[in-house]
Amino acid sequence: MESSDGTKNHPFLGTHLYKEFDMVVLTTRIRSVITFCLAIIFLSNLYIKSDLIGDLTLILLVIVLSLSLTVVTGSVKVISYVSCALSISLLILYHAPLSIWKQALQVNLYMVVMFTLVPLLSIPIQYGGYFESLQGVFKRYVHSNSRFYLLVSFISAFIGALVNMAVVPLVHQISLASDKSSNKKLLSVAISRGFTTSMFWAPTTATIALVIQLTGAKWPTFFPFGILFAVIAGLIGFILMKFEARRVETSFVKVVATAEKLKPVAEINLRKVIELTVFGIALIALIAIVSLITQISTIIVVSLVSLVFPVIWLALIRRLPVLIREFKGDYFTEKLPRLKSEIVLFVGAGLFATSISYSHLGDYVPLFLHLIVGSNTFLLTVFIIFGSLTLSLLGVHPIITVTILGGTVKAAAYGVTPTYMALILAISWAMGISVSPSAANVIAISGLTEQSPIQVGFRWNGLYVLIVSTVLIMIMTLFKAVGLL
């Protein structure tokens, strides 16, 4: 529709609001294009090694950061604005040269690149014909709370390792095939605890990418411990669910179970279930093998594999046109715009860590820790993990505490390996995002289940986090005592 002066109008929004809406859409598209170009140029320059191209990536990063800061909301807005303001103030106060400003902005650029490209992995998962088969599994086999929890948490852990935060809406959609999804607490804890286990080991997650970079640990060495901790956390979550379920069981549950058995048996495409499992394992194996052979940073390998693997995956199942369609469609219009929170959080954390380091304020962190725990490794482990959890409960995102501690506390100073320090930080982050009201996964689950972030985080996962953290600290202490860590 057009107005009398030839200007486009909207029957509901009106001319003025329509123009504003049009501008928002245009700005979002520009941000998406620049973000993707930034990722490709950054990866290309790892081999070209051009200072000019390096400066170009810095300019693009500043543009993307500026555009993202204008659209973030809620706790992310508070965290990012405060961290950026404090960082800039410190760098100005201590007269940081231009080189330090550039370093501060680019220190977590690789994280922005990884988060930009990893969503491409969700395209074959969403459009490879797997959802229908997984929903069939729910309809055919899930007739109890235990089975529902096991299946939802396992799928959350498996898919979470591939697509990060996108796992929440994806698994929620799949789980709707079961009547058990009406139990908001069961659904919430199954998704959140399942997703948390991927935070212990998956190289595609922000947690492992950051702690590996901060501590200097090698992911292939870290992986066996991470996957063991994930299994332990998963078992504890299941046991707690069983214990909690006993207190609320009624005869109504038996009636529902009987009604479920009377439903027609759903058809399951077993080939598709196996296919998804094989491709998922192949992806993780490829990342590990390339990292070991080439000695390239695991985060860079994840970014490169995210570009190539979806092409191979969809070509093998003869759905390559889907990749082209979704790349131009949902990836640019939905997935890249949603990265605004990750961009401002990680760039802000990099700025803050660099400013703390340059101002030498970070020197006080090891001194404070030494004052509290001395040189006792056990006390250090307990203090860092439970201190981080306390801050997480108060709304401080784990990225802040992990970045500061990882950048200032050196493993050698406490006689431990980088792997040990990486595990401490991974536990702090994984458990922190399970209870923090500012964590994106808690906010996303609270929105889907229509519960408050405090209910989803602290009330439903508080005991789980306390038990898992305590058990893992005991296991780390045992491993260190016998020389495994």
C-alpha cells in the first residue's frame, strides 16, 4: 500500500511505524551479512596473514559490536554495558596504547567466529528428516517419567554438543510428541541438565572453547575427563529425578500410563535415528582427529568443520538444495541475528580481561586466593567452584568469573596441570549456567515452560548443582592424589 505521496504504508502499522520497522529489518540484515563476512575473512587471514586484512576484521568487529549493543536486552544488556564501560574506563585511566585496544577487542574474536558458523550444523539436523523419527520414538516408547527424562536429557546432551543454545527450542519441539511434556518441571530439568553435560566436554560449546584457550590445556587430553564428568552429572540428575518423582506419584500416573499403551504404535524410521547418531559421532571424531594431526586450535577446527561438514552431510543424504535455501533464509534472517547476545558477552569479556590484565588489577586475584586458600589445591578447587556458583546465583554470568580467573590464576602456581585448571573452570561454568537467572539457557527454558528464571534455575536445579559440584570436586581430588590429573 502507498500513501498519497508515493511512500509505502502499512494497513496496521502506519507510515511512520512501517518505516521504523523497515529500518530495523534492514539493520538486522546488514548485521548478519557483516557478521558472516567477519567470520570468513578471519578464517582466511589465518593462512594469508595480512596486516591489512587483520585491520579489516577489527573494523568489521567494531561495527558488529556496535550494532549488537543497540539491540541486546535484559540481563545481557546490563552485563555487556557494565563490562564494556569498566573496560574502557580502565584502558583510558591507565593510558593503554592502540595496540592494547586492538588486542582487547580481538582476544575473543575466535569465539564470535565459532558462534557465527556453528549454527550451520543445525541445518542438516533440522531438515534431514530426523525430527519425525525422534518424535516417533517418544510416541512409541516413552510411557513413564523415567523414560521421558532419559530420552530428553540424552537428546539435549547429544544435540547440544552440535548446536549449542539452539538445543532448547529444538528438543522442546520434539518432546511435545509425549504427554509427559505437560509436566513443566520434568521437561525443564531434563533439558537443562542434559544440555549442561555437553558443557563438560564438547569443543563446539563456548565453555570448553574458552577454558581451553584461557588455561592452555589440550582438548584431546581434557576430553576423557570431561566426558566422564558429563556421565557422572547425567547419572546424578537421573537419580535425583527418580527420588523427586516418588514423592509426587499418584494413581493418576498409572491411569495416564494405561491410556498411553492404548494409543496406536508410532512408526519409527530406525535408519534415520542411526544416521543422525553416525553423523554426530563422525563430527566429533573429525574435530578431534584434525586437532590432533594439525595441532590447530580446536576452536578454529570447529569453525572450519562447521563450514564444511553440513555440505558433506546433506550431499550424502541427497538434500543439498536445502542447505542453500536455509543458508539464504533462516540462517541469515533468524540464527545470525540471535547471536547478538553472544557477540556482546564474549567481546565484552575479552575487553574486561585485557583491561584487568593491563591495569595489573588482575594481580590482586592470585594474591587474594593465596590469602584465602594458601597453596592448598583442594581449597582452591572448592573456593573457585562454589564462589563462582554463588556469583551465578546473584546474576553474575559465569563468563565473567571464568574469564577473570582463567586469565589471572596460573595452574603452575598451585602445582596442578592446565587440564586440572580447565576442569575447575568447566565445572564452574556448567554448574553456574544451571542456576544463574542471567544464563541464556535458563531464560530460554523459563520462557518455554512459562516459569520464572529463579524457579527454573535455583529451585529446580539447586540441589542437583550442589551434589554434582561436590561429587566432581571429590573425584578431581582423588585423581590428583593418584597422579591422573
